[in-house]
Amino acid sequence: MNILVINCGSSSVKYQLIDMDKRMTLAKGNVSRIGMSGAVLTHKPFDRPETKVTGEMLDHIVAIEYVIAILLSKNHGVIKTKSDIHAVGHRVVHGGERFTGSVLIDGNVLREIRQLIDLAPLHNPHNLRGINACKKNLPGVPQVAVFDTAFHHLMPPEAYIYGLPYVMYKKHGIRRYGFHGMSHRFVSERAAEILEKPYDSLKITTCHLGNGASITAINHGVSVDTSMGFTPLEGLLMGTRTGDLDPAVILHIMGREELSLHEANTLMNKHSGLSGISGVSSDMREVIEAGNDGHTNAALAFNIYCYRLKKYIGAYTAAMGGLDCIVFTAGIGENSPQVREQTCKGLAFLGVEIDNKKNNEAIGIESVISKDNADIKVIVIPTNEELVIATDTKKLVENRN
Ligand code: ADP
């Protein structure tokens, strides 16, 4: 079964066509600058070099048209006809309390995802656009929605209710939802396989450190707490987001700087984090490089990043009443020995001890980096959110018949 995995942003589409029988990605790529001048499709078949196509892509429908055309094309294609796409799996950011797992998309599901726009105005509208674009381009092909929030749906109320009047939860759905669920699920399940222990017997903390970053406590196979909250802003320091912040700070700044709601939102989401503190970049590689070259604020940003991560590891060990394994994943988690070393430094009292040689060698590859005799295993696992989406899509489509 070939599954097209789609992840739509405001002006972008990321895609992968996965052959689930052979467990291989036939082609992957992305479209950027949709609706702007100079829209570009970057496409990589598994067996040929990357290619780029530019064109007028006014909306997501046209962008998906380009994607399908290149998947079918003579020189860069990997399938012969549209009917070789057997199902489409979509990443949908917010499933609210309604969606506790992946679902086949029908009219009701679409309506309910639309109703959730209020909770995720920055993400769900684009995900919906992707679904509609695929419906237009691939009529009759089953489509599945896989939600970022679903993995966290069993968090207990003490982890998800904020210290606000309870009526805000009831009236407006203000609570912690958590995100990056597919990644936390994938790497924690893989960690259990590597450790050769039943998934539901382990206490695992997974650190997803990409441009956005979150950490999750998975106790006996269940996400019991996670650092992102009502939106992906809460928790760890990120590339451009504040992470945890006294909410009064933003009210104060809005008053002093006369910021609108929109400007305050942009300040917290786009100009803060590594970028805001260092003044250098949101890219961890550049922050580390500048820090090494003596840039004080870059070094400070790096230290804050790792310190906050360490605090969460401690907190989640307490929340789970123990810890068997820490997983590092996503761009920074998979590729930065410096972040892993600094984060785990001083955690020997818990049983966390990193082997420096193994840590330095683990760049973008799966690897156990803790010392052989350490009580807590530390593992680097490259994430694969697309495979989670494709796996759920296949299961739902097969069970439908
Ligand atoms: P996204 O959340 O957009 O999917 P990624 O998971 O690709 O992002 O992660 C992007 C982050 O990974 C950037 O901060 C980038 O600097 C960081 N990164 C990638 N390679 C390295 C590396 N070798 N060392 C440190 N950070 C890295």
C-alpha cells in the first residue's frame, strides 16, 4: 500500500510517498512560498537526485497538483498512475479533547476539525486546506487525520488543568493539550524495542528538540505530562519561542511597549527563545558556534536551553516516581552532542551518565550514549513522524473494509 503523507503549513506543504509493504520512502519533498511569488517544489525520489520546480502556486490545491504531477512524471516520478496512491495521511496539529486517536476523514470529522480552529488558529486552517486540496486532486482516495495532541490524551487532570478559574476550562477549553505526539510516541516505542523491554513496563522521558521543542514523561506507555500546553509556546526554550514565562510579564510589556495582541503574540513566538536571547540566530548550530567564539549572549542562550531541559527531566522523574530511559530526538536532539552533554551533566545522582565517546559519535544515528553501567539509559533516536502517520493511515484504511 502506497501512502501519501501530507503536512501543510501556511505557505508550505511537506510530503512523503511511503510504500508500506516495503517500508520505504519512494519520494519526499516540500513546496514553499505557496501564494507568493517564486513558489518552489523541491522533490527527491529515493533513487535519483533532488530536483526543483518553480511555478505559480496560488493555493494549496495547485501545490498538491504539482506534487502529484511530479510523483507521476517520467523523469522524476516514482508511480505510474494516480491510482497508485492508495491513501493519504494528514498531520493535523490540534485534535482538542474530541480526537484521542487517528481517524478516517469524512464530512463530520472535517466539521469537527473546523470547530477546533479556535484552539489552533495558526495551524488547523492550513491542515484543513491540505485535506481539501487532496480531496480535489485525489477524489475517492481515503484520507486519514493524525493529530499532534492525541498521544497526550490520557494525561491526568493534575497535569493538564491550569491554575485559572475552572470555568475557563469548561467554557473555552483552556487546558494543556501537548503537541509533537507522533514523535514522542515513535521514539518511546522504539526505545522499548532497543531496551528489549515491554513498552508498558518502562518510565521514559523523551526530548523532542527541533525548532519547536517539547519533553514528555511516558509512564508505562502513557504520556502523563508534557511541556507544551494550550499552545506550543509553553515549556522548553525554543528556536524563537519563549517557553515558560510568567504571564504577567507579557501584560507588563504590552503596556510599556504599547503592543497589540498580534504584536505580543509575534514577540513571544517569533522573536524570543534562542534567537531573542542570543541576538545571533534561532539555529542551535550558529548559537553554539558563536558561544564558542566568545559571544556572551549566545553562550547564555545555550546554557538556559540546557538548564531548562535538565529541570524538566528532574520534574518528570518525580512525576513518574523514577526513570529508566531518556531519549533525545529531532534536529538538536539527534545532532548536538553539546546539548546532550550539558543537559545530562550533574544528573549522575539520578543514574544518568553519558559516555563522551559514544555521545560525540552519535550524530543523526540511533545510538545508546549512556555508560554501559549507568542505571538510566540515554538513547539518541532519529524521529519519524511520517512513518507514524503512514502506519495509522494504513491500519484505518485496512480496517474500514
Ligand atoms: P523542525 O522542528 O523545523 O522540524 P528540526 O527537527 O529539523 O526542526 O530541527 C532544527 C534544529 O536542529 C535547528 O535548531 C538546527 O540548528 C538544529 N540542528 C541541526 N543539526 C544540528 C547540529 N549538527 N548541531 C546542533 N544543532 C543542529
